[in-house]
Amino acid sequence: MKFSFPHPMIIMLSFVALATLCTYLIPTGSFDRVLDEATGREVVVEGSYKVMENQPVGLGKMFLSVPEGIIEGAEVVVLILIIGGAFYVVDKTGAFQSGLESLIHRFKNAKAYLLALVGILFATAGALNGLQEEIIAMVPVLMILSRKVGYTPIAGVAISLGCALIGGAFGPSNPFSVLIAQNFAEVPLFSAGLYRMIFLVMALGFWIVYVIRTGKDPNHQANPSEEVPDKMSKSHSLILVLVALTFGVMIYGLSNWDWDYNEMSAIFFAMGLAAGIIGKLGVNGTAKAYSEGFAELIFAGIIVGLARSIYLVLQNGQIIDTIIYALFNPLEGLPLGLSAFGMMIAQAILHIPVPSTSGQAVLTMPLLTPLADLIGMSRQVVVLAYQYGAGIMDMVTPSNGGLMAILAAAGISYKDWIQYAWKPILVVFTIAAVSVVGGIFLL
């Protein structure tokens, strides 16, 4: 019988079951925690790890973690559904199709430059606000763009999600990773920005060139007699400006107004309603388009919720602190270069059971900064090791609900994604390793 690669839902449920098994195999342990008044978060106390009585997760609790994970991730799930509905409304107005046709025609003799521009835009969004789950709703548009310019669906995901994750992993300003880590490491916010930008340009440049060279669809039939598209209507132009303004307000709100998922959901919901009215869909037509958009992305939202279920099982079994202790405790006696590299690899491994980048910063920075002081390593290097390890790992770990949901929405199997992406990801990891080791001498 021919082997069929598991469905994304089966992959996620398998990880839930594996996490449950780990609660029986890995000893229970815990660090003491104290409230950090500056951030309002609980942080671990260095040197406080202690072994506790095992608390394995039973079968009933494992199944209960599925709805609990979806509920705990409700804000993200709602954001995915609302953005998906809003983008579906915009698509129904014809604005996306009109805008894409105009854009592709303008770059008809320079399609590689168009892809590069798309990659740079997504990387910028990743560096500014950790763009990831928001891409789920953009997948239909990205698939159309990829097909129109002669590239595969995988290339469409790589040039969007891949670039966004590289921007978030290497950039100097991601509020959900580097800024949180710098805050807990007690180094100035945005410090070593130029150093990070140098390696961001290297990693992003390599990634974009790789996608452009390897992502072409061999079955694409070029159409040299392609007609000149009609000039965009005023309503379509206004809708696209509205979409761009919404993203601008969202980025500003995240950076300056302490916005979270609910505020993002609200502004995109309003954008969808306005787009439907401007696009002459009418009240009922807009509502119908919204409901169809919700239906398209329900499964993607469930995948994100299942990723939370994995973490819940590990948390209930109280083995996350044991994993952290086992990964980072052996690094103390290594030479600085190996210790820094080991920190990055340990952060990458830890990101499988802890898929939240901000949560991982809160867990690890209070432990690693005293270690860095003890062995004479710059705290900035510790932040780099976390930033690269967790950020790049988002591109491969199945516990990343955003990745799995985007692949599901694009109709791409996890196996096909890994087969395409593992080689360039190794190169990106190598660039990150050079940055971490170089930081010992330069930061």
C-alpha cells in the first residue's frame, strides 16, 4: 500500500499525543518564579530549579487539551477568521484581481523583481511586528500572484511567510521577540541594530534569490500576447488604499498603542465592511462574503488552536522547566564560541515545545543572562542566540500553528514544504551561527 503523508490535523494531534507520552518519560521539575513589575510578567529565578513528583497527563486530560487549546488561542483564531472574512470581501469586489493584473502587467518583463519586492515587503512587516498568522488570510491572493508570474504555490509561501519569518528572526525591532528579550536581558532596546541589519540583509538576500531561482513552475505556459488590463476603477483603487492604510494603522497601533489581537480584529472587521460598501456589494452581499471567508479559514484557525494544545499538555505535565534545564545547564563549561552556538541550537530545540516566541523569551532570558555574565559573554549575544534559534525554527516546527495553517490554506503538504525548504533554512542557520559567534568579539 502506498504511503500517504499525514493530514495536517493528524500531524498536530500526533504531537499532542507525543507531548502526553513525554510527560511520562521526562521528570517533572520547576523553577521558582517572581513577578517582574516593569513588564507585569512572571519570570523564572536563576538557580531555583528543583525536581518534583511526576504529574503525567492522562488520556482524558490529553483529549481535553484539544478544546482547551483552541479556547486559549481564541484571540488568534478570531483574528484569522475576521481577517480572512475581510480579505474575502475585498476579493469579491474585484479589487485584488484588478490590482494584481495591473501590478503583474507593470512587471511583465521583470517578474523576478516583483517577487523580490514582495519578499522585502513581507520581511519588513516581519521585522516591524512579527507578521505571521496574518498571512493566513492572504494565502488566496498569494497563490493567484504566484500562478500569474509562473511560480509554484510553495514559492508563494516561501516569498511571503519565509521572508516574514527571516525579517522577524534577524531584524532589530520585532516587538514580540527581540525587544522583549532585550528588555529581560537588560540591554538597551534597539541596540546592536546595525549589526543585526547586516545579517538580515545577508539572510534575506540569499532567501529571495533562492526562491526566485528554484520556485518556477515548469508547467506554466507563458502568454506573450497578454492583453493590457483595464485601468483600475476608482472604487478598486480606493479599496486597495484602504487595505494599505489598515495595515499602516495596525503596525502603528502595535508599536505605539499597545494593541493586541482584538484591536487588530476590530480594525480589519471595519475595513471589510467599508470595502464591501465601497465595492457595491451591498449590506447582504458583504455579510455573505464575510461568512464565506469565515468558512474558508475555520480549519486554519483550528490548526492554530491545536498548536496551543501541545503546549498545554507539556505545561500540565510540568516538564517544560525540565526541558529548559536540560538544554541550557550543560553550556556553562563550554568555550564561549561553542556556548553561544549551543545556546542558539538549544533555543531552536526548545521552540518545538514552546512555540510562542515571546513566551520563550520570558522563560529563558532570566536564566541565560546570569550565565552569560558568569562566563564572560555579552548579553547581546544571548539575545541573538534566542532570536535566531526561535525565529528560524518557526519555519519548520509543526508546533507552529501559523506555519501549519498557511500550508493547509495553500494546499501544500508539510512534507513538500520541508523537502523544498530544508536546504536554504540550513544556510540561513549558518548565517545566524556566524552572527552569534561573531558577536562574541564585536558586541
